[in-house]
Amino acid sequence: MKKVILIAGAAGLCIAGLTLGSFFAGFLPDRVAPRPAGDRRLPIGILGDSDSQGYADSLWFPAGSASRGGPWRKITSQWTEILAELRPAEVDLGDEGIWGGRSLIVRLLEGLGFRRRAPIKKDRQYNLAFAGARCRELVDGPWRQAQRLIDIMDKEPERWSRGLVVIRIGIIDLGGKPMLDAMARDPDSTELVEAMESCLASISRAANLLRASHPSTRLLFVGILNNADSPDKLQFWRSAGETANIQAALDRFDAGLRNLARSVPPAAFFDDRAWSKERWGSRDAQGLPDYHALKVGDTITVSHAMGDDPLNSILSDGHAGLVLNALWCASLTQAISSSLGMPVAPITAQEIQRFLANRLALTPP
């Protein structure tokens, strides 16, 4: 009995230590571990929302929660985590750890003149993306992702002169049902145009901040997905006119990103809607769902459906599933190599098949 009590007490102290450690983390600045001179890996910073935050973040998504895969959580990974796993000798997303501080603490410290990172999360250090982030939070408020990443980059400017920043954001601002309803009614409405221009302005400000402090760092702007393609929204906007209107509105946003990429070289644009359509399909000319399953190799077939089973494209919480993230990661490495000419070997179809086979061998949970 005494041994059980001692073990339980030690476990309690450990949990309390982690809780206190995460609470007080914001009082101290994040320390950037310098890389040795011979480290030629490509440093990659990430600005964005839940489409890029790591799924293994136990602070945001505790063990046993329904988020990010539910019962299949242990085998479900974000694209950032897959990239770090499959290209550890070529890319560097920063050390794994708890970074940042509680927003209240950070606001207090910044009021006293100290620069601190928020929100707190457990992830790769160069990954500033967090769930729920809006475009304005790239540059405004206590989060200010661009400035926080620049603080990291400023510690090793030579490394980051050959580095990359991926900017993938906008779905919170523009992908909800009310905004899609507005697009379907009138893609040129004042409300919609103002929302898009505001989002693009924030992305542009972030890009210009990065370019001013690190002029040689490559930038990759990821286009916006069409959330009307999400399996839980297929009952809406089922007409040719509504579908065309939504596409026209999203085309305007992507055109803004393409123009931005041209204005702040070296930079490139990744067309996420074209990528998704090529793999899963889209709506037909009448606006009706016309999606198909996707085969990966000879044994894996993934449905364009929602659910935590890894053979669905989308998780129950609306985020990309394991296979979708793995395929997207492979295409990203192709874009980094071909569009930006950076030294990362594209992840091959054979590598993806092996990776998925090893993960799927761990099911059922």
C-alpha cells in the first residue's frame, strides 16, 4: 500500500510540475537552440491555423479527447509531423517542446515592455500555427505569429537566409458556413470583398515583415480550400450558380495570394483547391457532389468522407485525416523542390505507401 501511495504521489508531482511549468513558461523567453555550423538542413517556419498545428499537442488536445483522430489519435498525424518524420536529415522545423505562454501572462509582460510568444502549445518550435487563428493574428494582438517567428529567425540569420516560411491561413475567416452562404449569393458583395481584402492585407503585412528582416528567405503561400467540399457540407449550395459563385469568390482570394508571391520574391504559390480537386474530385456543373475514393498503392483506398477511421479523408472534428496529410506533405516537398529550387528531395509515392502501411498496421485502436 505504501508503495502504491508513493507511486501515485510521484505521478501527481510530475503532473503538477508539468502544469506549473506550462503556466510559468510565458515568464521566460523561448530559448532557440543554435544549430552546429555543419547543419545544412532547411529551416522551415510555419504561420497559420489548425491546418498546420501539430496533432500530438497534448496541451490543446489531451489524451482521450475526441479531437484529432479520437480513438485513432496515436496514428493520426498533421502534415508538419509527417514532414519531420520522413525528412529528418533534410528539414528542420525546430525542436519539439512547450513553447510560448498563457495569453494573459504574455499580455501583462508585453505591457511592461517584454516580448513573449503566445499562445502556449506543444509543437515544433518554428511552427507558430494554432487552431482558430484568423488572418489578423499573423501580425496583430498578443499572438502576432510573424513577429514571433522573426524573433526566432533573428537568432540565426545566416541559416534563415536559406530557409523557408510556409503561410497557410484564411479558412477561419472565409471558410465558415455564413461566409460560404455570402459567397454563394453574391461573390462581389461589399461584406465579402472587405473580409478578403482584410485577410490578404494581414498576409501581405506578414510577408513584408519577413522580407524586410530576412530578404533571402523563401516564402510559400498556400491557397485557400473550398470548404463547400467538406463532407459535412455537401447538402448545401447544390446549384450551378451557387457553386460558380463560391469558386469565383475563392478565385479572387487566390489571385491576391498569387500577386503577393510575385511581389515579394523569392516566393511561390501552392494551389490547394486544384490539389484537392485532382485527388478527390469536386462538385459537377450542376453543383452536385461528384467525389470519388482515392487509391494509394494496391491496398489502401480512402473515401472522401468524415470520420476518425484512417480510411476517411476528413476527421470527425473537420480536420485532414492521416492519408490526406501524408499526400499533401508529399506534394509540398515537390513544390519546395521544383517551385522554389530548395534542397529537399520530394517524398515519393513508394515512401508514402510504406509510411501509411506501417501506420495502418497499428489499427484498430
